[in-house]
Amino acid sequence: MILYGWRGKLLRVDLSERAVSTEEIDQRLLSAFYGGRGLNMFFLYQHLEAETSPFDPENTLIFGSGPLVGTSVPANGRYNVSSRSPLTGILGDANSAGIWAPSLRWAGYDGILVKGEADTPVYLSITEEGSELLDAAEIWGKTVTETDLILRQRHGKDAHILAIGPAGENRVRYASIMNDLDRAAGRTGNGAVMGAKRLKAIVIRARGKIPVADPDGLKEVCKKIRKAMLSSPSYPIRSQFGTPMLTMLYNEMGVLPTFNNQAAIFSEAEKISGERLKEEFVIRQASCYRCPVHCSRISRIDKGEFKGLEFEGPEFESICSLGSRLGHSNFEAILYLCKRLNDLGMDTISTGGTIAYAMECWQRGLLTEKDTEGLNLTWGNTGSIIQLVEKIAFRRGFGDMLAEGVQRASEKIPGSERYALHVKGMEIPTQEVRGLKAWGLGWAVSSRGADHCRAFPVMETTWHKDQAKEFFGTEKAADRFAYEGKAEMIKWAEDFGAVIDALGLCTISYVAMGLSPKLVAEAYRAVTGEDTDEEKLLETGDRIVTLERLLNLKLGLIPQQDTLPRRFIEEPVPEGPSAGEVIDIDKLVSQYYGVRDWDKLTGRPSKEKLATLGLSSLLAL
């Protein structure tokens, strides 16, 4: 049978036995879960036992990409990597762009499933001719940039490298996996899982072609998608500034996390704004694979202490995490920290959140110089922030405790639990959810802990009231302070987002820029030849989200974890346009359970729900 879009093969790697093999993927699974995040969830559910801990050799680590990746569909090129998270103990999953994922597909695979633990460091080499595990002694201990350079010299300039840095090797619980130098699968600590397995890198060198069912039809739908992207109301600002444009916008809305979310307005926001970044540091715009939006950028520092630094980025989440959240406005140092964290292989959001927690502990007298080994953790102290990053990555002294994440660190500092801002163990991202109610619900119910990408409910602030009423039943859904319609919004956004991840597309280019699921369905039909429509597409997203829930329940999740830090529930925003706001998260979660058809006591999807989605029969395959 000829497959269009999919490659139909999974590369299995047993590190303990140093064995590599290929297996066929059941066509029914491809049709039901598409690929990427969706197929990862199926394999993880099937292979991961509840008793397996994150650093056990038997923890399953899966890399997966979707059927549209490596084709001509605009803004493809993404993959998901999944395991049991060392940070949260539940689903660990992260998404990244670049050329690595298209290369995997060109080599003939839809995914890689890794088990076991090597006795000495290794890396995996993949070509169209075959795959093998090779000795990684020379690159173990190296930064991501050093690793990339050595492996390109060894395998060719056209090789694409995925690797961990020292943080992953040292099992920092929020270590990231990096690919193509500055692209991060950053959240949930999968880099530490790679480190525990002694798998340093995966190198791919391939230039194959993805067969598609309807080449002429694909050309036409690609034209429509590009036109929709370029005519999106947010295209001008996104193509000019990218996500850093949010710094000033959030500050004006009173939702810019500041001083560990004690405030929502930063008096020095202009110093770390997207406008300043573009004017002083950006040397050219950059684009992901096949994307016409070019919302990325290459930044360079031409003077001062960090002169000569050049890299792709930064994004808003990193700027805020290492900037206003720390009361820190030294933009050159923030740029340096972004690149340094990429090189160390450490998530910028969790790193910033952990340091913000430590700084608030200092502010409140719970930490002293005796605890921090002489570091002064007053807000905005550049030197201490830089030193603390190194201590965390190499687990030195005080940094060893912070390398465990805020939840575990707060168990060791009495009276600090309230300042450890996390959901299910993962540090929060950079939205002030007291003034963005849909985002708060998205954090609380996300399958991987505090997360802004699983739902990405930009429609709360960008859609017109009539759109909100049509999709979510009430105009109030487009009011960021209202509660009505938010459960319906999050379900729809989560389902569409799951489809985008499973197909290997970009959330910003499709969801944030307002593209219709109908266009995505057209692209799917043209590539795979399978008939679908908007309704079937969103049902697949529902199936993926529901399976993630089943996986988390299997791993020990309880409904009481679907909540937010007390700060957001009990402490009103002190000033600005969001002043006085808190969030009644229990009310929102109860509404969401109802919309999802999950039991309000157990959080478990109903039997009828599982039957409707076909999960009962699929999990028996």
C-alpha cells in the first residue's frame, strides 16, 4: 500500500543493547492520531508503566513528527518529544521547529522511540541508508554549540543536529533539548531524560522527498494558506517584531509578570521591549521552514561586555522570564542569558521562574547570603542572575537545590511554598492570568503542567464579540475579565492545537493568526489523500487531548492538581488596568470538566466519551 504524507516507519532504539531497528506503524493509528504529538501519546500510553520513574532506563522517550512536515505546506517543520517528565512526574512533552524534523521525515521515519540506558555516552546517526549508535565521549560535557560544530565537521555541513547540553547531562529537571542550535524543545525536562540515558545527540543527514496524494491540489491550498497568513490582521506586527511585541502590549494591559507576579506592570518595560530589540540588536528577520511570516530574528550585540554575541532569538517568554519577572532590565545581559541557556540546554521559562522564586524568598528574608553562598539576590541583580544560571546547570552548591525546580525547592525552604509558582510541578509561563481568565484555565488543565501553548487562547483578546458568540456561545468569551464561554474556548483551542502539533505545523502561524481549521483539513486531504473536514479534524484533536488525560491519570494525576498557585486565586492584582482581579479557578475548571464530559470528582473521561472517540478499540491495538 502506498502511503502519502506518512512514511509509515518508527525507528526503535534500545540503548541498553545498543540496537537499532525499524518497525511499521499501523495505518489505523496514523489515521486516528496523525503523527507528532498524537502518535507520541499513543506509544507513550502503550509503553510507559505507571511504576516507571523518569530516570529509569525503561522510561520511554519518543520523537515524532507529522505527515505535513517536509512538504510544501506553509509553516511546517515541527516535532514533539515526549516522556515521563522528571519535573512533574506526569506527561513530559515539548515542541520545537527547525530543519531537524523535516530531515527525520526525509530519512524515511515518522518517529523515533528510545528505551534503555547506554553504559557510556552515545549519539544516534540517521541517514537514508541506515542508522547507528556512535561513541559520544568527545562531545559529552560540551555545550550545544560545541556539539553542533563537532558533529557537523564529522557528518557534513548539511547534517542537522539535536542535542542536550551540560544541564541535561547533569539531570537538571527542566533541561531542554535543542536542535539547529537555537531551537528549543524546552519544557518539562526531556533533556534530563536524554542525559539519564546517556544519549547526547541525534544527527540526521537526509534529502528525501515526501510523496503527496494530490500535488496540484496541494499547490492550490498552499496558495490559500499563504494568502490567509499574509492577510491576517496580526501579520504586520508579527512579521516586524515577532513575539517580543508582547512586552509593551502586556505592560499596557497590566498583565506583564513582574517581581515573580507580585506586580503586573514593569516600570522599565521599554528597556526590554520588542521595539528596542528590533532597533538596537536585530540584524535580520528569520523564518521557520516554509513559513512566510518570518517572525523570528537574528540578534547581535555590537558593544559592551557581551560584544560579538549573535544568535537566533529571543522570544517574549524568554525576555519576560529573565527580565521583568526578575525585576531585570539589562537587555544585553538578557540576550546573553538566552543564548547561554540555549548552550547549556536549559529551559528559559523554568530557569527564570526558579530564580524569581529564589529572589522573592530573599526579599522576604527566607534566604540569606549564607544560604546562597554569598550571592545577593535582590531584584534585578545581573551578576547574581548570571552566576546562578551556572550554578544550576552544573548543580553547584545552592544551584543544586534550584535545579530541582520550584516545587521541590519549596519543600526545603520553610514558609516558601506560596512563592513557588507552578502548576503540577512546572513553573508558570509569562501571562498574568488574573487579567486573562482563559489563559488561567488553560494553565490549570494543561496536560503537561503550567503551559501557554496547549491552549494558546489568543481569541480571548483578538476575536470580535460576534466571533466569540458564534464559536463559544457568548460575546463575553471575548472579554478577558469574564468567565462565560471560557471553558468552551479552551476546549476548542486545545483540540485545534493538538491537531496542529500532530500535523507538525506552527501554533502561531495557524492558531494565533486566525487561520480556519477548514484550510488545515484541505491541506491534510491534499497530502495524505484521506477525506476529512473541520469536524473530523477537531474530533482527532479531542481524541489526542483525551488520551493525554488517560495517560496522566495512569501516572497518578488527581483532579485537585487542576488548579493555580494561591497568589492568583487570593491576591488581587495591585495596580493598572487589571487592578483588583483574582481568578476563580475552581469555577472555570468545573465548567471545563462539563464541556469535556469528564467526571467532576475523578477527572476521568466518561465511557461514552471514550467510545465516541474510538479510544477503547484503538488502545487495544
